[in-house]
Amino acid sequence: MTLTRYALLLTAVAVLGACSTSADRFGTGTTDAAAGIGTSGLGDPSDPTSLAYFQQTVGDRVLFVVDQSTLTPAGQSTVAQQAAFLTSNPEYTAIIEGHADERGTREYNLALGARRASAVQDFLVTQGVAPNRLQTVTYGKERPLEVCSDEACYSQNRRAVTVLAAGLGS
Amino acid sequence: MSIARYLTALYLMAVGLAFLPYPGHAQQGPLRIEITEGVIEPLPFAVSSFVSEAPGATTFADSISQVIGQNLSGTGLFREIPRGAFISQVTNFDSPVQYADWKAINAQALITGSVNVASDGRLIVKFRLFDVFSEAPLGEGLQFVGDTEDWRRMAHKVSDQVYSRITGEAGYFDSRIVFVSETGPKNAREKRLAVMDYDGANLQFLTDASAIVLAPRFSPQGDRVLYTSYETGFPQIYELNVASVQRRQLNVPAEAMTFAPRYAPNGQTVVFSLAQRGNTDIYTLDLSSGQSQRLTSAPSIETAPSFSPDGSQIVFESDRSGSQQLYVMPARGGEPRRISFGPGRYGTPVWSPRGDLVAFTKQNEGRFHIGVMRTDGSEERLLTASFLDEGPTWSPNGRVIMFTRETAGATGRPALFSVDISGRNLRRVPIDGAGSDPAWSPLLQ
């Protein structure tokens, strides 16, 4: 070993000495891992311009058949009402989240979630919502709503959720 | 302890014990495991407790011998003879081996060693491997020098030598795993990138829990990691330097969702998936120029790409046939050829480091399997079955596959498992808590 390498070694050891013995340089950290739907500040559900009204009366989500991204007739009806709400309330923009159940591989499910979100977006646009008010995001199987491993839960997790935000729209 | 520790590992070096001639000539004796056909009966071996040659070396000597035993037994190819059965103890590294004593307990192989502390405080680890029934050393004695914090790496280096001398194939013990450490309930999982030794030791976190992270992959040199993060609120691909944990978002079209990034063997090209208007296709990105190129243009899902080790081809999954299947295409794009034809769905293909096999996840009749097939799709073999197995990664020598196994139900959690490509030796990788998406590094230098 050359003298240079030896000197480098000592430097590295010195760096080591200064480090914490913990495996975790990030500390305990805070998190906002619960992406998705917020539940605060929804407003009065009887107010037809409120987020609460959108979620409870209009319906903020549609469900999908296994490995499918085509809107069911019930889904089309929900998205048509979402479109009507967005048309009457132009102050809102929307992010459409696409989700999958846990019975698929991770990256395929990301692609599947993207398809589902896009299906809702496309239908909203055909119903007259301006494309620049809409964004999509896929969560694949990363954010299940229901946690059992049965079709009862899977069917609720294969979903696209339209999440509204106020203010950025035209 | 920090990841900077691994920088010091660069100084870990091996020299032959030419100055320590051992009586008797080294030979390629009959001690040999042919593992191409899969081993049924593990080869019995003994690790004599390494001789401590300095007061500060005793703990290391014990621990190093222990880790060597665990490494070799963990392969399923070897069976360690417990120390309690030993007739003779090795108390001097250079004393002649009492072959009769080791034959009597049916030790086919004997590993002896010593640990000393150099004047600069570093450890000096020596070892020899003996073919007991040929009464001869197998290969030359070797010496490793390294920092005390690298004692496990030195044990892994010795184990790699033993494995390689007996099997004729490269080892995989001196390697690391990058994976996603998971905590929290199933509907609000916190995910962090973490790196650890192949056997679960020396865990270090690479990211905090503020954003979902997915599916990391090591660079061919093991110094960088590609992964997908939701830092911006959208899935996008990042590259992270393992030593500094500095990360950068890769330069791909804004507003697009990107995921499934993997390095080409040159470490300069990244292949990944990009989803736009609901359609996912495969692209490449040149890390130096920032130029990206589209490789597939189909209305179907194309994702989970993996380069062949010579860089000439890419295996990926697509549902263009109506269900998830595996395809191979030229690395610059072009007509893909389907290679999976069995019942069920196939995803997450990963080309083996030897180039001969593709590992994959298969879903069939409600079960998930890890399997391997030749790169033309022939000779498919399923290695595992469970409620949810997915995401295989290859050991550097192409003998072992690590993957995610997740249990069912509200309390279901993912864990890391490994299995030999023979389908034998299924083991849970010991980690604290839950983990998913493992990716194996190359053998460390």
C-alpha cells in the first residue's frame, strides 16, 4: 500500500469517527405519507358548491373491474355528475388518482392506475371540462383504502378518485 | 456508523500468503461441488475458531469464524459441523493440520484462520482452506487487511474464496442489497430506501419517510441507485449517490409520470417507463446528455424493462396480447418477440448476470410465483408459490434470487426471501421490520 492510500485511509477513518452510530441519519422524521384525500375544510355538505357536497352527493370515486380501466355504466354516470359539478364550479381544479388492488405486480399496477385515472380524465373532458383543470396521478397498489385480502376490499381499491382543489382554475 | 464506512472498504485488500508457505502443495483436489445440477446433500465443513493473535482481536476472531460458517451454511450447499464435535482445536495458524482428527468427524473441508491487529489498528485476517480427505490445502492462503468496522466484509471475502474454490463459481457474500423498508398500517405505509449487507447486517437508510419510494436498482458499479419517488406528488425517477445520499430527479419530460428505472450495463443509460395520457411506454435516457429516446409506441402497457448483461437487448412486460406477458426487443427498440407462453400472467422480468436466464413473477390461479426461464422462453421453472411473491433480483453470480413475499390480510406485511435457482433453500432474509423490492449489488471490489 502506498503512502498516499494510507493517508486517504486515515482521512476516511476520521470521517467515520465523526459520524453517529445510528443507522438513521434522518432522525425519526415526520411524514405526510397519507397521500390522497384530505378530510379537513370540506365545507357544508348541503352547499352544492362545497367539497363535502362533491364527495358525498356527487361522488368522488368510480370503481373498476379486475385489470380493467373502462368506466362501467355506473362509473360513467358518476363522472358525468362530476363534470356537471366542475362546470358549475369553475374555481376548482382536480387531480384524478388511479389505484389498483394488491393482486398485481407493483409497476404493472402503476401503469394500470395511470390508465384508470386517464379514463376518468378523458370522460370529464368529453363532458366539457377544460383539460387544463385536470391532472392525473397513479398510486398503483401503494394506497389501498381497504386492507383485507378479499374481493370485498379489492373492489373498493380498484378505483379512481377525483380530488378537488380550489383556486388554481381559470 | 455511516455509509462513509464503505468508502474505507476500498482499502480492504487481499494478498497471497506467499511469505507463509504451507507444507504440502496446493492442488485442485477432488473436493468439488458441481452446483449446476443442484446439490441434494450439503458438503460438511468445519471452521476452526480463528486464532486471535492480539489481545484486541479475540472478539473479531470469534465473530469472523461465525459469519463464515453462517455464509456457507446459508447457501444450502454446505453443512457446518458444530464446534462441539471437534476433536482437535487449531491454536496456531501455522501448525500442521491434524487431518485424521477432521476426517474422523467427516469434515470434507476445513477452514482455518487468524486475526491480528496491525500497528495502525487495522485488522489482519488470514485464512487457509484444506481438502481434508486429500490431506492438502485447496488454493493458497490469503490475507485481508481492513478497518475493524469492516470485519464482516473480511468474513464475507473469506467465504467468497471458499465458495469459489469449492464450487468453481464466483461467490456473492461480499455484496449489498438496496430495498424499501416499510412501516405503518397497510393503507398508510411509510416507505424508505435502505441498504444493507446481503445477509441483512449493517442496515442504513438512504431516504426519509416523507415520500413513497419504490423499486430501487443498483448501478453496475454499486455506487448509485435508481428509484421512483413521489417527492413531487407524482411518481418520478431519481438517482441517488449511495455514499453521499445526494439525490437528483432525472431529466425527463415535465408533467409526465415516470417509473421502473434500471441502468444499462454501461451505467450511463437508464431505461424506464413513462405514462402519458394513460399510456405507458418504455424510454431510455442518457445520463450525460439528458437526451431521452422512446423505444416502444403501443397503446398497451410496456414496463419493467431489464437489460441483457451485454447491453444488446431489453426484456420487458407488456399486455399488448391482452394480458401481462414477457417480450425481448433490441436495446435501441424494434420489433419485440414474445417469450412467455404458459398459463397465467408474467411480469417483472430480470435478466440474469450470466445472461442465460430471465427471472420473473408469474400470477396463475390466484397464486404468485417467482420463476426462471431461458431467454427464449423455454425451460420455464417455478421456484416459489405464495399469496404474493414478486420482484426477483439476482445474486451477482446468478445462483440465488431474492424477492418480496407479502402475507395476506389487514395485518399483511412484506418480507424479503431468497431461493436458490434450483428451487431449494428458501430462506427469509433477516431484517428489522418489513421490507420489499430488494435489488442485489454487484460483488464489491
